[in-house]
Amino acid sequence: MPNTAIKEEARILVDKLPNNSSWDDLMHEIYVRQSIEKGSADSKAARTKEVKKVRKQFGLS
């Protein structure tokens, strides 16, 4: 993704935050966005596991 696209997405993200937002609020939003994008890329590249298999692996119901 070109840097200009990231910069524009960052501007949009900042504009959506309430006026009384903190740096922590901004960092959280960036982290969430980054995590979603990474998860989406992993899913498209078939780098995921079925929930059933993970639950079984960790002994969860």
C-alpha cells in the first residue's frame, strides 16, 4: 500500500475520533485497524485455523 494511502487513512481515522480523545485512544484505534488488516490478509492467504481445532488444542469446549 502506498504511503499516501496510509496517510489519508490516518487522517480519516483521526477525524472520526472525538475532540477529547487522548494519544492512547488514537494508538488503540491504529492498533485495532492494523490487527483487522493483518487478520484479513492472513485469511485471504489461508493462514488461519478452524476455531474447533484451536479449542481442542487448548482443551476448551
